Amino acid sequence: MVWASLASGRALAYLAAHGVRDVGMAVVLQRVVEAEAGGVLFTRAPDARLRNADERIVNCGFGLGAPVLDGVTTPDMLRFDARGRIIEAVIAHKERATIIGPEGLTEVSVPEPDRAALDGARIGALAEIALRLEKLEPVAWDVEFAFEKPAGTSASREGPHQGLWLVQARAATGRGFPEGGDAATVWSNVNVGEAIPGVATPLTWSVAGAFSEEGFRRAFATLGCTVPRHARLVGNIYGRFYLNLTQFMRIAAQVPWLNARALVELGGGAGGDELATQVADVSRRGFYARFPMTAGRLLREQLRLDDIVARFEESANVAARAHHALDLAILPDEGLARTLLDIQALLERTGTVMLTAASSTLGTHLALTALLSRVAPIGADRLAQGLTSGIRDLESARPAIGIMRIVHLARHDADARVALENESTVGLDAIPDGPTRRAIQSFLELYGDRAVREAEISTPRWREDPRPVLTMIRVALRRHVRAEAGASSSALDDAREQSDQSAPLRGKEMADAEMARLLPRLGILEQTAVRHIVVRAQKAARLRERMRAWVTRVLGMLRQAVLDADRRLLRLAPELDADTRALADSGSLVASIPSVFFLTIDEVIHALRTSRTDLAPLVRARRAEYARDCARPNPPATFTGTPPPVELPPSGGDSWRGLPASAGVVEGRARVLLSAGSMGELEPGEVLVVHTTDVGWTPMFLIAAGVVTELGGPLSHAAVVAREFGVPSVVNVAGITRAIRTGDRLRVDGDRGVVERLGRS
């Protein structure tokens, strides 16, 4: 894996950019320290919160430091001065540790999981080492360390260094900037990271990266903006999608009424003030010159939006029916390559129409906010969100409503309910024939192309793997209406069913209430304008969500074709097939991802047309790069220049501020879920705390009391659904999954965008 990383895409691009052709790389073999504690030390701050350059940062845990460095465990985070005096300490709950056992590396339980991994003497030893390193070279140092387990069970550590080993120490100098950026570039994945959270496979990058880049360029051109030829709007940061906000806002600033700060806040990003400064010198002369033609075209486009979507759906339905009627297995390789190109063309058309609807959604929201700011200077944006909820027939809300209808049937279908409540049920075969099973089959026919993280093409769809759907049904079946004295089981079920059925109406009721409070404060003309814009905004949002569902359907078609290509490539390349079998036997984290997803879409098409048999080394190298990127902790949601080597958790206190996404205030027990695989742990009535959500998560909104996320903006797909269901939600709360523990009691204020901890677990 170490040697394979030399052939990774980013490594080869770096070597080419610097004119390096002939390279070699050594691999160092060294004794593994039998560590009692380990981690990483940064001798200088990556974060402006630190007061001076002499303050150090340590991330550490019990046992070997690898889980800390790989980002698979939550470490203690310490800040201390040059003399080893603690400035801030966040001690994590550390249940497991990786150690050297008789059989090699093994995981063990930690007897005192809430104890600090390092005591004062060991912190002092790290402080001394930091000083010595900076005497060698006065720069920031990145140090991996381990404290060796003392000989004997009761032996005390001797010597001034407390058994400290430096596993690696390097001067953190000369770090390059992401492609397309420099030291002043602001990068953010707050919005795009909701669509594709985490590390994307190379195939997804090749499709979604081009889709996003070209889509943004086309949208800006439609607005009458000039897009620099070499501008990079989307960047690859450790395998994750990030938006180049500096470049994005410099283009958007050509439109006089698009405010950089307001756009960033709507998207959920930070850095609005800095960006406002960066775009101050942008010329608008070209925009004004093109405005007469641009305005007419945009007006016609918006007035015809319904017709544009309807005509697209007519042709897309024909293409989808033709695709599903096609037996891919009987196509020749050239025929499958042609099919992939056809699906890409359909995806491009889908994206164009979706961006048209999204532009209309943004435009009507900004217009409504501007109008409302005359009567509500503070809170106009939140008021606009409230007024435009209550969208009838919202496509993104349908999966959640469908799940609740299945739950309603299962409550009265005893055999099916028993099967669904059994956690060993992972497929439909275990569910007896009847109304519940037929409802699940219908659900998968309608929404089988959806999934959590559905924009990642390697993610199995619900139609292929219904376990997430069955998990959501199982969680929803748990009663969360607490029995009151004398309440019967039937009464509880009826109460729950009425609550589920009324969920789609909550957003409409809240919107009507907001409108009733607002209208007396407006004149006749203002009332008419507000009503008209609200209707336009709701229509635009409804069409945007319909088009987002179409993107998912087309990606599902693309996945089917790509998986057929994988079968053919394995047949052509025995070495590739052997690698796949070895990975399956090893239980590797990336073993479940077929080889084809480590190629770009162009490489897949070329391989089909030329019968390439030499793909194994390329796939092997990219698997290694993907595994390495997955092991890295997520960079900050927004940063300038380059991502810092470590992100500090939210600083102190029991209150965090984000962005209001859905109105209402609720209190409840926190449930922190770090992956979709653990969604079955959610109990009805808990507050769902996650890194990010997409449409695949939305059925859980009807189960949770409230939702808190680290990423996302007020106009995101999930936020729109939360408002429809009237679930109090706060998004863009930095580091909340690390600050909160499951069991903490929270208050979620979706009106102000504030999350408060009322008590610890």
C-alpha cells in the first residue's frame, strides 16, 4: 500500500507539475512500540483561536496512536504552553484501545474510559521535546509519538522523557494549496458536502465533479456572468468535495443584487465577511451590457419552468423505460460503452433543468427576504423559510411518508410486525406475504434508487439492499408515546398513527400561522406581492425536489451499467479478479466496493472499447489512496488556504450556534450517529445529531424530536423536508458530533439556530 501510493492520482499530478519524471521511494521498517498512550503533537497552532505561537496541540488516546491518526476514534485534545501548563483539555470517552498482544495487534476495553490518556509528567515531556525540535529548525513540527508501556505491571516510568518515543517528526513546511486556490482562497463543503459527504470514489469524482463544474458554469452564464476559462469551482480536498467560495463569489458578485455574505449564509458556509472583502473590486460592466438580453431570457425561462420540467420528464420517462427494458448482459462491450455515454448525456440534461429550478428557488427566496426585511429587519430570512414551507406533494418527503404508511400497516399485521421487529431480518424473504410485504415491495419500486449518500455511485441502492429501509421501519415501530395511567395499547397506537398521518400537514399549518401574523403588518400591495412570491417560491422548491429525484434515478441507471462493466472487466483482467477475491477474504474496509469504482467513467468506457487487461495496478493504487483518505479526519467545513492538520472541537460551554433550518423548540435526549449504519440505534423522541443528512435520512425525521447537523444550509434538501414535517432543526453547528455525547439532554431552538446542553449523560 505504501508503494502503491506513489502511483496515486494526486501524487502523479504533483510530480508532473514539478517536472519530476524518475522517482523512487523507500519504505522504513521499524519496531512497534508497546505503547501505553500515543497520538500526534503539533508544535504550533493551525487555529487562530490560539493566543501565541508557543502553544501546543496534542490529540492522543490509550494504546497505539494509529486509531487517533486514522481518525477512527475520538481522542483527548489538549492545548498547553511551552512549559507544559494546560490551557484547555477536552477528555474524550475512550472505550477501546489498540495494543500489541500475544497474537499481534488487538483491540481491548479501556478500564477507565474517561481518564486522561496523558498525565502532567508526560505532557511536560512533550513540551520539552517540542522546544528541542524548534531549536533544530524554528518551524511548525508535526510529531507522531508513543509512550512505552513500563516494564513490569507496577514499575514506575524513569527518566525525564517518561518512556517517550518519537515515531515520526517532520517540519510542516511547504504545504501546497488545493488545485485552483492560493493562500487567500476560502474553501467550503457545507453545502456540497451534504450531497456527497465523506470521500468519493474516483468514478463518482469523474461524474459528479464534471457535473458540478459544468453545471455551475452554465448557471452563471445563464445569469449573464463571465466565468474565467481556467477557474476551478470544485476542489478535491483529501478525496472530499469542496467548493471554491472565493472564485464562486467573485463570479456571483458580477450580479449587483447578489450579496456574497447572504449567499454564503444561505448555503450554510462561513467566511462571509472575508469574501465580501475579496469581491469588492469585481467589475459589473459586462453584466450591465448583457443585462437586457439576460433579463428577457431569464424571465421567459422562469415563466416556462413548469413546461420545461414537464417536457423533460416526458423524454426522461421514455429513456428510463427503455433502459429498464434493456438486458445489459447481452450487449456487446461497445454497446455498453454507448449506453454509458447515453446515460451521461441524460444526467447532463437532468442537471441543467435541476439548476434552472434551483436558481428559481434561490431567486424567489432572496426576493421574498428583501421584501420582508422592510417589516422585519431582524429575522427576515427565517420568516421567509416559514412562509414557504407547507409545500404540497414534495418529492423529497415522499420516502418518509411511505415508511410511515408501511408502519401503519405493520401495526395491524401481527406476523409482519414480529418479523420486522426482529433485527436478524435483513431481506423481504423473512417477511410473510400480506399487505405489509406488498407495501414494502411497492415502496422499493417507487424509491428503490434512493439511499443514504445516494450521490456516491458506489453506494448500494435501497432496491439492491433494503436493510436501511427495514431498519427505519423497525425504529418507527418502537412506541414512543409513553403510557399514561389507564391508557390502552390501542389508544397509544391510534395516537401514534394520527401523529404520523398529520406530519405532512404540520409545515402547512405553520406557514399559514406565519402568514396570518404577517399580513396585518403589510399594506394591500405588499400583501399581494408577498402572496405571489410565496406561491412562486413553493412551486420552484417543489420542482427542484422533483428534479433532484430525477438525478437520483439517473445515477441509479448509471450504477446498473457500471456494475455490468465491472463484471466484464473482471473477466478480461484475471489479476484484477484475483485482487477482488483477496480483498473479500481480508475483510478490508474497501473490499465491498467493486473495482470499477476506482476508475474514471472515461477509463471505463475506454477499457470496454479496447478490452484493456492491465487495470489491476491502477485500481490497486487508487484503492490505497481511497483507504488513506477515508482514514483522515474530516477537514474543517470551511477553511482558508489549506486545511489545518487538526481541527479543534467547539471551545467550552454548553451552548452552540448554527443556522436555523426548521422552526420550533424541543428538548430531548441526544442520539449521536456517526454513520448511517447505526441509524437503528435511534429511539423515537430523541434528538438526532449527525454530521450531515440527505434525503435518505429524512424518514428518521418523523421519528426524532429534533435534528442537529454539522453541515447543510437553510435551503438544503433535508432542511426543506424538516420544515414540511415541522421538526425543529439546526444545521451548520461546527463540531457538534464531537461536543455532544449520546444521552446528553439537549434543547434545540430551530427559531434562533441554537443548541443547548441541559445535562450530561
